[in-house]
Amino acid sequence: MSESIELVPNGTLITPTAEEGRQLAIKMARLIIKATQPDAAVRATLRAVYADDANMLIAIGQTVATEFATIAAANNYWRK
């Protein structure tokens, strides 16, 4: 049986600052990869493939940007 992955850490997108929001976006992007490819050995092997591929690195950046946009909206862009 596969392990359960908490895709929204601590069950919330609310963060005190934009910096913490960005860190959460990176963590969530990593969790997407883990959920998609649960085998750690396969993920480790694939790192060598994308590490030297500019297009794949750009795609990773886009994934983080999408997650960050969602988090920023949930935080009303840190306006109080």
C-alpha cells in the first residue's frame, strides 16, 4: 500500500509572509513530483535527466510559479 502524501502541508495555504509562501510553493511542487512518481529510486535517477535539460528546469520553475500564485491569492497577496 502506498504512503499518504499531504499535498497541502499543515492543511493550509496561509503563510505570514511572501517569503514563506514562496518556500511553501517549492515544497508543494516537490510534493507533486513525489505523488506522481512515488518510487524514490526512480526520482533519484530522473534527477540526472532534468538537471541538464533547460526546458525541464523551466517547467519546474513554472510549476513553482503556479503554486506560488495560488498561495499568494489565498493570502490576499499578504494585504491585511
